[in-house]
Amino acid sequence: MRLGDLLMGVATEVVTGSLDIEITGIQFDSRKVCKGNLFVAQVGTAVDGHTFVDSCIEKGAAAIVISDRSYIRSNVTSIVVADTDRALGQMADTWFGHPSSRLTLVGVTGTNGKGSVCKMLNEILINSPILEDYIRNKFPNIITFNKLNHLLNLINIFCILRMFKQIRSTPCTSF
């Protein structure tokens, strides 16, 4: 993917070098950088990724994304952003074709009853003789809610809602 396309929507502060270069992958782990990759220097609690910029360039990184201007290098395209974590997320979204734009997210919120609602939906769907074969064939990886934390509950609810949409659009021929 062309670097200029990858940076669409990313708020850049400074760009040095060409944006018309081909990027073969995005890396935030300096040990995994190879020729043509874009290296994103993240600042962690124990390690600052900026300290690995030069070694990534030696490995063949085509461009670097940094938040510290002192790491701008003349021998590689350097992109300065305010927050490399945010930029990494935006670029990953672009790299993978904006998968979040195809998702419908539903959350169960409130003071009381979230777990109960998730468990009831699970029981209705798993124990329904009409839906049992459909669920097992279309969604073989659906798992019970009582074994999951709230995040996985939301993912399963998304799968269930998607399944309901498919059921609604499929004509019922027999029971």
C-alpha cells in the first residue's frame, strides 16, 4: 500500500521524505521490522520505541512514525504525529480495509440485568429446536455466555444479532 494512502485520516505534524513509496507492512515491534515496513515508535511504560528507530532503518524500514522530532532522519521518510498509538490504530484500520465500518456494535448497559440479558439470549438461542441446527451450522464457534467476561458477551451479542438478521432474511420452509 502506498504510504500516502495509509496516512489518510492521520493527523500529521511534520512529514519529511516521499509519501509515494510502497509499504509492505506496519510494525511496532522493532525485532520484526523488515525491508519496506513502516515502523511506528510507541512510547511504553518501560521502553521507548524511539530508541529503536536507527536499528529499524538499518533493517530496511521504508518509513518511520514518531512523536519525538529529534528522531527525524534524513535517510528515510519520517512522519511526526502527536500520538503514535492513535496513529497506529488509524493506519491499521486503513491497512486492513476499515473492518470497523462493517461492524454493528450493540452494548447491554445499565445498572442491573446485563448479565441476565446475555444469559437469557444465550439460553433462548441454544435451546430453541427451531434455531439449533441453523446456529450450529452457521455459527459453529458460538460459545456460552456464562464462561465469558463482559467483552466477550458483547462480541457474542453481535454474532447473535447478525444471526437474527440472517434468519429474518431467510424464508422459512418448514418447522
